[in-house]
Amino acid sequence: MKKLTLTASCLCKGVKFKTSGEHRDVSNCHCIQCRKTHGIYGAYSNVKDKELKFLSKKTLRWFKSSKKAKRGFCNKCGASIFFKFENSDTISIAAGMFDKPTKLKTIRNIFVKTKSDFYKITDGLPKFQRFSK
């Protein structure tokens, strides 16, 4: 975990926000939902809900992607921005939304068993069959 203050937005800036406090380094998620949402894998950091402050959320919409979670996206530019487990006090943020420099590092690959067949994971980072804390 890294104590940071970061700004972020989607492509059209209809969703803009600031995060502060402890940020988890980035996990690359190769699950089926991330593949379908991002077109490849998802790269996510996360923060406590209370550490996320919206500057604009006029185009933010939520999609209940499973019985346990929902995904936040921009209904104007289509950016996939958030992943949120129900009854959790944290929110995962697509790391590409953050303005540079982030000071974040990619630390692991999760759900590697369900990755697509058109790429190989060659980054040398730890690989997990499912979620890893």
C-alpha cells in the first residue's frame, strides 16, 4: 500500500475524481468479466471508499455485473472505470484513469487460468489462479 494523492478522469472528463490515502499497487486481472469489459485484461488499483472524492460524475453509470459486484463506466466515452464488490468498503479503479505520475507498480496477475489465448503473460510477476490479497 502506498499513501498517495492522485487525480483521474475518463477520456471525455465526464467522470473526474481525486483519491487520497492508501492505494494498493496494480493487479492485472485476466478474468472473463475484465476481458469482456476492457477487451483484454483489467489493471486495477484500489482505495477505501472514503478516500475517493468525485469532482464530476455526471456521466457515471453502474452495471451490476454479477450477484456480488458492479462496474462503473462513463456513458459518454465508454470508459470502464470502477469495479466494486457489494458490502465492501473499498473500490477498485482502472489504473489507466489516473493522471501521471502515479508511483504505482504492477505487482501480480490474477485469474490467469481464464486469460485469453492471444497473449502470454511474460512480465515475471506472481500469477494466481483466482483472486489474491
